Amino acid sequence: MSFEIGFVLIVIIGMLVCLVKEIARPDFVVFCALAVLLLSGVLSPTDALRGFSNEGMLTVALLFIVAGAVKQSGVLNSLVTKSLGSGKNQRTSLIQMMVPMSALSAFLNNTPIVVMFTPVVRKWCKERNISPSKFLIPLSYATIFGGTLTLIGTSTNLVIHGFMLEHGMEGFSMFQLAIVSLPAGLIGILYMSTIGYKLLPDRKTSEESFDESSREYLSEASVETDSPLSGKTIEEAGLKNLEGLYLIEVIRNGDRIVPVPSFMKLKANDRLIFTGLLSTIVELQNIKGLRVETGTSLKLENLQNGSAKLVEAVVSHQSSLIQQTAIESKFRSNYDAGIVAVHRNDERINNKVGEIKLKAGDTLLLLANKDFSNRWSNSGDFYLVSPIEDPEIVNPKKSIITVITLLLMISLAAFSILPMLNAAVLAVTILFLTKTVTFEGARKYIQFDVLLLIACAIGIGIALEETGAATLLANHFVQITEGAGVLGAIIAVYFLTTVFTEIITNNAAAVLMFPISLAIADQLAVDPMAFFVAIAIAASASFSTPIGYQTNLIVYGPGGYRFSDYLKVGIPLNIIYLIVTVVIINFVWII
């Protein structure tokens, strides 16, 4: 083993450890790993930057704009409600929901689909007294099924496709992956409507848990008429850094001030609403001139009026808020909202809100201004699971243009009239020229953190390949699976990709496994397409943890799920996908 190979492997192992421990955002961790390889001279500047010009990465960027336009057009809003039906037979409704969701996610980014339809499904369930926990994991899984059906179904497919083109191969056709994923998806839907449905829990949502326990964490105090606090700012009055309580709202003459700035001056008869540990209410009682309202019947809905509203947001897996408290992140001033409560792993965290270190998947109950949802709907820090009002595209003509443009792009690529990148460029150009999408809107739709992660991961994949590290790892793979032949190597590659996907990200897993799989295929003298299909399916078929795939994370809190729920329901589904994938690959690309 040369020094360069050893150095690359050490950097990659360090990167994986940092990703698993969530030391920082995934895109930042991968960027730092690439920077180390560049600064050490292992990678040339040209190779380090190749990921930023990769055809797959550029196509992903353009498809973010197309998917964003479709999402904002409003043409999909009534789809789920109609497909779910009456709900008299829940299993039938489950199938009726999963089939169109799979079809949609075959052509659109599945993350915005799940964000868009989570509140719709919850509302439908609430109206019929059905636990949303029976439907939200299936919603996530359905979009994963669909994402593996086409070339553009998920960014992972496009990344692998881009790598193949760089190596002089043809790449995936539009529906090539469906040879494997269509049978697997159909079996998956059948499983979820039978065995999976039984395994799904029947739980309260985060919204219901927040509401039912509101008396345990909401408290109220009033500024007395002759209080020495009158004229003092929130900070001067000592209300900013209370031990166990967090000031979320001030009610003055019927008007609600949300969020509460630290420089705001108090007035007599101001009503102050706090969230946090009621056991520390003595803090308020010790403040002269402040009267604590004992026995308050304050409920969550009482916090809202025309200007203030409650919003649920899920901390994303790439959020800058991870491992930070609300105080450290200056949440109130940066987002113009106050955190009322935090829900994690099927329970509300019983701690001072401002001091809770946030994790990916935490559901935040926010008290914010009315336009909060529209301003932060495309934030990379969290997924909003409350209905977003006022869609950007309200013109029916523009909605029609959006749908026609999407169909045109798919047709041009599917019939090989244009390469996928060219078809996406044409689609985005049409959207811009017709003013269906503005440049400002396009910036909101593009997930730059995802693109940075993909581009940097590609550079690391190149380092694996060019230093010979991929060949070294491939030799070990071949030796370990020697008795099992090509099929054994396929199973090993699939399994390792699945493990990587569950603990890091699907794109990073695919990029790391591509050069290794290519080297294995060369040593075994077989068609590398068999390995690339296995990587594409395995990198997306992430069912057994909430953190392995972003759609699983989105429904984690809103569905009231526990980590173990994903293990119970998802592991059998992972096994089903492994078996179906290996069997079909064996017959189509190996025998």
C-alpha cells in the first residue's frame, strides 16, 4: 500500500466518522475532506473541481428548479386527498395513496413531495379519526419506491449516470432502472398494505402531543399597574435569560408581539407568555412587579391571532441548527420566530427550550408571523410540515406551462431525442422565458447544500480511483466473495451501499461505491452495469432508519414515530429490495 492510498483511506475514514457523529453538516464535512486531499497534493485542482462540472450534478441543479415550479403551481394539491378516498377501508386508501405518490416521485424530487403532502395526509387522517402514523411512513416509502423508477427520480441516479458518462459509458436510459425497481416497488406496496400496515404503530402526532401537554409547559404572567418593570426592556427586566423558561409572546391591548425582541420595553398590564419547565415558575414569582397567573387555562390556539400563527418545522439532516441551542443559533432574531416546544422520538423534550441542543428530525413548534411559512418554505435548515399559504404561481396559464414543460422534458429524454442535461436546460429556459419561474424563485428552489455535497463527494471518488485505493479495496472484495462469485460480489456491494446510505447520505454512498464497483467489475471481467444498478437501488432503498433518507426524517416527528418503528417496518423491506434486486440483476446483466 502506497502512502497516497493510505492517506486517502485515512481521510475517508475520518470523514465517515464525522458524518456518523454529526460533528457538522454533511456538506461541510465532505467539503473539508476534499480540501484536505487538495491541499495535501493528492488531488490536483482540476480533479478536485471536476465534481462541480459533472453532468449529473448540473442536471440535479436544473431539476430542482423544475420540481420547485411544479410544487408551487398548486396542480398537485388536491391529488392526495382525492386518491385517499373515503377512508372506510384504510388499507385500500393506503394503496390508493402510495401508487400516485410513487408515480409522482419518479419524475419529481421526492423531498418537496413529502413536505407538501404531510400536512394534507395528517388533515385527512384527523377528519376521519385515523392515526397519521399509519400513513406517513408509507407516504415516505412510496416516494422512495418511485425515486428508483427513472433516471431523474432521485439525484443519486443522476450522480451515478454522470460518473458513467465521464468514463465513456452510455449511462442509464430514462427507464432502465425500472427493470428492477418496478417489481420491487409493487412488492413493497403490497407489503406495506398487509404486513407493514400491521407493524405500523397507532400513535398520536407531534401536533396532538403538543396540544395535550400544553398545560405542562405554557405559563402566563402580567406586568402589574405600578410595576418597577414598566419602561424597562426585556433584557433589563431579567426576562431574557431565565433558568428554565423562555418568553415567546407578549400580549398588549389585544395585540400579539411575536417574536419578542430583547430591546422591547415593557408596559403595565402586558401579558407575558412563557414556555418551558413549570417547576421553575418560582423564577417569575421572585421578580418584583410581575404577577404570575396561577391556574391558567391557556391553550396553544390561544397564542394565535391574525398576525401570529403556530407552525411545525422538522430540523433537516443538513441543518445549520444541528447541535446548537436556540440561544446559540440566535433563533429568535434569525428566523423571526419563537420555539414553543420541541418533540423528539415520540415525546416532548422536558427542558428549557432555549437550551435544548437540536438534532436532525426534531419537530419544532414555532410561534411566528403569518408570512413565516412562505419565507422559509425552501430553507435548508428545516422542512415545514404546516400548510404553506399563497403559492408563488397562482396563474392557471403558468400552471399549465409548468406541467407541459415537465412532460416535454421527460419525453425528450425518454426517447433519446436530447440528453438528460440538454432536456433539463431546455425546460428551465422555457420556465424563465415564460416568466413561470423568476431568477429569485429559482435560487430558492435550488438546494445548494446538496449540490456542494455531491460535487465534493465526486472529487473524493476521483481520489479513490486515481490513487489506486479503489482497486485495493476491490481486491479485498473479490477475495472475500471469491467462493460466491459475481453474485456474491453484487450482494456485498449492495449491502455495503445500504449501510453507507443509512449512516451518511445516499449521494455520498453512491459516489464512494462507484469507483470500487467499477474496479470489482474489471477484475471479475463482467458488465459493470450490474454493479451500477445495484448501487443506484441500494443507495435509495433506505427504509430502516429515519436519518438514512430525508423523506423518512420529514415524517419522523409529525407522525409521532420512534426510531424502533423504522427498524420493525423497514428492515423486512430492505431485505425484500435486496432479494428482488439481486435476482433480477442476475438474470438481466450477469447470466
